[in-house]
Amino acid sequence: MNGTAARFLRLGVSLSGLVILGWVLTGQAAKRANPGIPLPTDWSHSHLIFSRPGSAELLARVTEDPRYQQQIERREQALTLPASVGADAFTPAVLKANGKKLTGDWSEDLGSLVSVGPVLAGVYPAKYSFSSAVANCGSATKPDYVVYSTGLLGTTTQANIVAFDNLYSGCGVGVPTLYWAYNTAGQVLTSPVPSLDGTQVAFVQTDAGLAGTLVLLKWAAATGTIGSPATPTLVLPGAYSTCTVPCMTTITLRDSSHIVTNDTTSSVYYDYTNDIGWVGGDRGWLHKITGMFNGTPTEVTTGGFPAQVASTLPLSSPVYDRLSNNVFVGDQGGFLNSVNATSGAVTQSAQVDFGLGLLESPVVDTVNGSVYVFASSDGTGSCTLGADCAAVFQFPVTFSAGVLGAEVTVGNSTISGTNPNPLYIGGFDSAYYKSVNATGSLYVCGNTGGTPTLYQVPIVAGALPASGNSLSITPLASGTSTAACSSVTDVPNPNTTFGPSERMFVSVQSNGLPSACSPGGCVMNFVSAPWKASTTYAVGQQILSSKLHFETVITGGKSNATAPTWTSQAGLTKIDGAVVWIDQGVTMAGPLSIRQANHHYAFSNNRIIDSNNNVEVSTTPGTTAVGPPPLWKTTPGLTTSDGTVVWTNAGPIGTLALASAGGTSGIISDNAVGAGTLTGASQIYFTTLADQTCPTSGGSGGCAVQASQPALQ
């Protein structure tokens, strides 16, 4: 490990003790006790997760992993907005009262994705911040940047890997700026991964001869454009550590007989502690690369590596778990595989997916010792009309060969013999991360054989429901649609207008229900904040109740020690200690109606959306006035008279939507990074899966998109 990387690693581990100690002792986020650490965010950070350690011994073990500190920086650090950054800090969106429409902060043309877009559904961009405490603009010596795979073959007129800096609206004009763009002579259909110090990026590409190569890239700022990319100097692995930027080296992926194998399905996973990269391939081989960023990159070809995991079948991206010393990887035959990281010995589960196979890698909770697998079709024929079920499976990290994990269904799949849509990973809420025994909720977009539907999977004491059933929340596309879903990304955000909030983000590839998207692809978000005991809430804060209704605070104060019995009708209120909640109504992706003039509202729970994008509930039925709408009250809980109808403000709409042609790639977030220091620094990032107009750069193609979390509310 070189000196710079070693210093970053030692700094992260030592500082983590201060933050983690406060978190464990108080059960809450510790106040930031450090000036910030480097913070990479890529696909792997949603696949290796840490629920709360329940013992000092386990805490000591996980603290050794830089990923644990990184997770705390993303999810647990509650920053405070300075006085100069108020509610108007997050206003990049254009809202429409009925359509709940918004536009992303920026959208940059990557090139035409007509033939390859859907392949990128499981691909994630990568974000790098040189300090988790400060958001850096393009004027900084080390600006924050985000990297996108374009999905297109690199040529002299088309970049295959690009990065943007000057990311945030608070950076002023020229947001964003193209940081660098390269042609590395291949097609990148996998997710990029930054090094811990941010000076390098790794990814897998396919060259013209259909050979898979791991690319290690040392980038240089202000080099290349998307239409005229730079070409890094190619050097041998032995010369890579001292090459002059921009430069790159490659490792061709081969099986144990040295036959070249391709890779279009498996992104590289990086082990920060041991400087080891793990990557799969199209023919079932798992590769181990030592010295990946900080030494001489070398593939291990002895002692059981490369390991043949699945005969001739493509692998998902691998996930390495330090505590068990195993690498977990799915295959397109539908099996979960555990590979010993030292010996290469493979343990294979029973078959869990009888549809498309395990396209996205599992999620490993290293603290709870669980592996979550997302199957498009379970082969049981036990769902409606004899169809298979879409399902989430849970395995212990020490599972035995041939074992079938615990299962919970998330809607229908298809009748045997037909192909369902993929089932991508779900997102865990903050209750799961913060509870002492991994109790919380997992949100999944399932029903892979029919209308894409959002589900909640309750997890109690680290276990799936014994009933095997999940809770259906809402369809995301029109009733006749069989559009494919994306993964679900859950993001807690301490810096929104009314106080800390939490949202889950998900997309469908077509026929999105929100009028902002119909009939096209759509990215949506939903309030997912769980209720918390003995917590001070402010007016306007929102949660998702156990009845799967949005609840809004209309009287601030401290909540009770036990959860109330929630209402199940819009407009009703509930006293919870000193807090008063108002029920905004059942969660749904479809649009609410707007107020109609001279219209009789016969019931006391009609919901409309007002011109301020707040939900109004008719708490006194009657007939509205003739003419334009009244002047709506803007504070949750206040009433507005409208003819003989009395409307009560139930708070901001609990879901918003953004049109995204073809749906989205995997979604990553930057959340804690500088959100309290710079306007517009709480964002999500993704790529559209089809061509559309990309307003910031102009042109029509696949768009690299940044959208504001608070605006996507």
C-alpha cells in the first residue's frame, strides 16, 4: 500500500472510533468529531451493509473496515444547515400541482443508448468526495466528482467513461463541468469503482474481440470531451504505479486454462483493507486481483484462483465479507455461491431463481451475518393462478451446500416457461440500520410477472416474516403494464426544509403512473421515514406509518415511548405524546386530483393537491366556491375555507416523480457530504436507459442525471 492510501486508511479507522463510540452508546448519530474523511460511493456500498453492532467485540471487528465508517458518514451524520442556507436552498425542481413534475438539477448527454440502454439497468455511477464534511466545487484543488459508464464502445468520437465536477447548484454558473472523458478501447457495461484516495478508477470493459478486461485508470483533470475523448497511455501492470497521468493498465480475464473470458455482468468489488479486487465473468469464473490500486496489479492464479463458481454461466458482481472471509456471488443459473477468499473453495445453495437468474449481486449484512438474495421467479407455482413468485431469500453467511434460505414473496412472477422481469435489490430503512437487532423494513419493487409494485418486507430481529408474506404498498405503473423496475435506494436526509426526512427512490422503465411521466419511464420517491420513539418532531416532518400511510406533524413536540395506533383514513389526527399527526392518506404513485370549482365533495376524506404542492383533505364536506381556488394556507394542520368545504393542509405530497426515458440505472446518493455547507449538495445520480433530451448539455441521448433529494420529495 502506498503512503498516501495508507494514511487515508489509518485516518478513517482512527476517526471512526470517535464517531462510532458515540453512535453505539447513544443509539443515535454522533455529532461529527472530525474534519471529514474521503468518501467514495459506488455500487458496492448498497451491497455490503452494517446493521448496528450489538456488542463491543463485534463493534471492534467491524470498525476495522473503512466501509463501516463510510456508511456512518452517509447515513448517520446529522449536519445542520447554516443560517444562510434555508428552505429555498433546494429549489432546482419545477413543480406542477397535478403532475408533481420536476426537472433534475442537471442532465448531460452521454451519447445514443438506443441499442444498449436496458443493459445498464443494474449499472451504477460512482461519486467521490475528498471530504465527507465539505462539498467541493470545481474551483477547489480537489473537487468532488461523479463517474458514469456510458455503455457505449469507446472510439475517437465517443467516450466510454466520463466524469463531471462542479456538481452542485451552490457552485454557481457552469454546473456541472466535464471533468474528464476517455476512450479506453472497450465497452463498459459494468459499474465504476473509485480508489480510496480518489485518484484512480477501476471498471471492467469488453473489447472488440469480446475479451473482458479489468481497467485501472489514473485520470487527469480537464482531459478529453465526450465527443472527442482523450486516450490514456496504456502501460503494463508493473509500470502502472509510477506511470504519468492520464494512464491505464489492463488485466485480461482468463479461466484456469488461460482461455480469455468476457465480462458484461460483473462489476469489480474493492477490498480497501487488503487492496484486493474481486470480479466475476461471463463464464462463471471469479477472479482475485492483488495490489489493485496501491501496488502492482496482479491476478492470483494459484491456490484455487481463479475459482470456477458456475459452469459457463455469467456471474453477478461479487461482495466480499471480511468477518466470514467469504465472497458472495450469484449466477444466472439462479444459485447463490459462497467462495472462501483464501482457498477458492465454493459452496453453492439450492436454486432460488428459476427465471432470469440472479442478475444483481446479493446484499450482505456483515453484522447480522445475513445474505439477502433477490429472485425474479422462485419456481414454486404457489402465487396467484399457479404462477411462480418473485421473492427475497435470506441465508446465513455460513450456509451449507444445497440449502434453501428463508423466503418472503414480493408479488407474482410468471407461469413456468416464460421469462419475468429482473428483480433488483431492495433498500433497507434507517430503523434496520439503527436498531440493536436489525429490526426494520426492506423495500423492494417486485411483481416481476405483472404490474411493477412497491413492497415492504418487515424484518424483526434480523429475520424475514415467518408467514413468508410482504406488504403491498402501491403499483408504480399502469395496471396493464409489465414494465421492469429498478433497485430501491433508501436515503435518510437530515437537511430538508422541515427537519430530518427519509425517502426511497425507485424507477420503472415505462408506463409510470405519475402524470409527470406517463406514459414513459419514471423515477419516483416515497416517504419511508419510520416512526421513532421519544423523538422531537417539528411541524411538517413526515413518516410512513405501519398502515403504510404518510403522516405529517401538525403540532411539534416529543413523541411517546411507544407507537400510537395509527389511523387509516386521510384527514384524521393522532396524538403521540406532545406530537399531533395528521393522516395524509394511503401511499400511491398515481396523481391526486386538483380542486374543482362549484363541486360537491360529499365525504370528509377527499384528497386534492393544492398549488403549493401540499395535500389538502376535506375535513368538512360541502360544495366548493365558484371561481378560482382560495388562498391556500401553507402550514400543515391549518384549514382553508372554500365555499362550504373546509380543507385541512396535510403537508407536502409524500411522493414526487421525474420523467426518465426507459427508467434509470442504479441510483446512488450523496447525502451527508457538505449538505450543511453548500446549497444543493444532497443529490441522487443515475443514467437514463433510453435517449431523451438532456437539457443542461443539449442534444438527445442517454443522460447522466443529477436530481436533488429534497426536490424529489
